[in-house]
Amino acid sequence: MAEKDEFFLPEEVDRQIERVSQFKEGDRVDAEAMAYLRNFYQADAQHEQVTLDRIWNRIAAANLFKQVSQESEKERSMQNPLQNPLQNLQTPYGIGAMRSTRESRPRRSSFIQRLGLLAAVVFLVALVGSMAIVFYAARHNGGVGSPNPTSPISTSRVPLKVTSVTMSVAPGSIAGVACGTNLTVTYTAVFHVRPNSVGGTVQFNYTVNNGRGQTPASIFFNPGETTKTYTFTWSGALPADHTYPQQGGVQVTSPNQLTSPLVAPTGQCASAKFQVTNITMAVSPTSIQGLSCGTSIVVTYTATIHVAANSPGGTVQFSYTVDNGRGQTPASIFFNPGETTKTYTFTWSGALPADHTYPQQGGIQVTSPNQLTSPLVAPTGTCS
């Protein structure tokens, strides 16, 4: 009985073959699971090698088991004739039956072995092919499991957030422009928000005087928009003291806080030299014709002093006369930067003399910042 235990009965061999088939089914399921996981996670090469080694070991174990079963089958067919009463039969019928039984069992074992090897080869080819497809897809998609650009993840909306604000100004320079010239300076702010945003309103304040004064404003982003432009201006005469234009920019207050850089035109306006360029004179009344001699009268002389445009301003010093220059009275007048004209009045009053010596011609003579003499004026006619 001890020697019989060393052999496999036919029923046991069938059960072992069924277990081998189950092993192969398990290998196929493992391969499909690995291919599925490879679609979402990029397993490293070491994990792949371990998996392949495990599959090869199972296939080798199954083949070894078949070989052992075959050898056991041969040993059973060659067992001691004394243990098998059929071997004592010396008739041709008994020997032929025994020989037929011994020949049929190796054929069955050889068929099963070949079938198992064929199934193993088919499985291995399918496994290698599926892994090749996975690696090809990973290479052409930029990595295994990389999201499709058209998937919902890549197009999902995110909250609105301003990431940056760029500024520009026009004109870029005022160098060479005469001070006092009327000019409009345009500031342009470009707002940048995150891609795929839900949209909304961006609230901010803008300044044209380096932040000393601010004006609130807002701009609306549609869903998915990434940039918007907003413009604001300063306008006026370029002052000779170069106080304008100043730096301009924006400060975002919602949906987040962000301050833009400040920009302004470069250079300065050109200031003219402060000097008197012209003087015009007027008198009132313009005539005393028809007035009686001895009548008291006030004659008003008006001097209009012109200075160079775009000048930094200053004081004009001069003297005026009401008796054709025989007597002079000193005076002065102040010009603000950029001012071009000022008026100054002076008078003579008295009774009209019968000898027509008054009123006489009046005017001014500039002594600073340059020298210039005005024309002389007086009322026309004489008293009677």
C-alpha cells in the first residue's frame, strides 16, 4: 500500500489538470487587471517585472506538474506484474489488452501536455500584445493615465482671480513738447485672470497722480475670458513746473487684492525763457474833443505785457509815465508759470488846462527780465 501511494490515480490527474486551467484563468484575470490599472496609474518598471516573473513562474509550475503527472503515469504502467493479476495472463488476448491500455495512457498525457503548452503560448502572446498597446498609448499621450484635454477635468470652471495687471501710457514721452500745451494722456490697464474661470466682476481704483487721488471703477469678465482692457485719462496744459502728467495705475480690490505697476510719460515739457516779448497800450477816454477846458477828468492808461509762452514765470519790472517820459514811476507785476499776458493800469487826473498841456502821452519801459519800451498813447482832440 505504501508503494501505491506514490502514484496518481486518473481521477487525481484530472483534478490537477483542472487546477492548471484555473491557474491560467487566474493569470488572464491578473493580466486584464494590470492592463486596466496601467490605464490610470503609471506603474514603475520594477513592479511590471515582478508581475511578469510571477506569471512565468506559474506557467513553469503548471508545466512541471504535467511532467510529473506523465512520469507517474508511466511508472504505474510499468509496475510489478505480481501486483496486477492481469499481467499473469499469458494469452494473446490478455497481453494485447494490457499493451493497449499502456499505449492509450501516454497518448492522453501527451495530448493534454500539448494543449496546455498551446494555451500558455496564446496567453503569453495576448499579455505581451496588451502591454505593448499600453506602452504605445502612454508614449503618444504623454504618459499613462494622462487626462484627455477634452475631459471634464480640463474644462471645469475655477473661481475668478486676477493674476496680473499690465500698464501702458500714451504718449510715451512729452520731451520736446512746449510747456503750456494742452495734452491728453491715456493710461491703459490690461487685466489678466485665471483660465477657465466662472467669470464675474473685477473691482478696482485707478489713479493719475501717483495714488494721491483714486477713482473707483469695475470691469466684467464672461466665463472663460482671460483678459480685459480698461482705459482712463488725464488732460490739461503741461505746467512749466513739470508737476503733470504723473504716474498712473490701478489697485484691484475684488475678487482679490492686487496693485499694478505705475506708468507715466517720460521726459519733460520744454520751458521757454522768461522774458517780455511785447507790450500793447490803451487809453480811456480815447478823446477829449468837445470837453470844456477846466473840466476835471481822469485818464486811464492800460499796459498789456506779453511774455514768452511756456515760461517758468517770474517778475517783470518796469517804469510808467503819463507826461511823455519826462517823469517815471517804478512798478512791477508777477507772472505765474505758463502765463503769457498780464495787464497793468495807471492814471492821470486834473482839470483840462486851456493851454492843452494835459493829458499827455503815457506808456511803460521794461527793465527786467529784459528791456523793452512800449508805444505811447494819449486821448485825441483838445478841450474848448
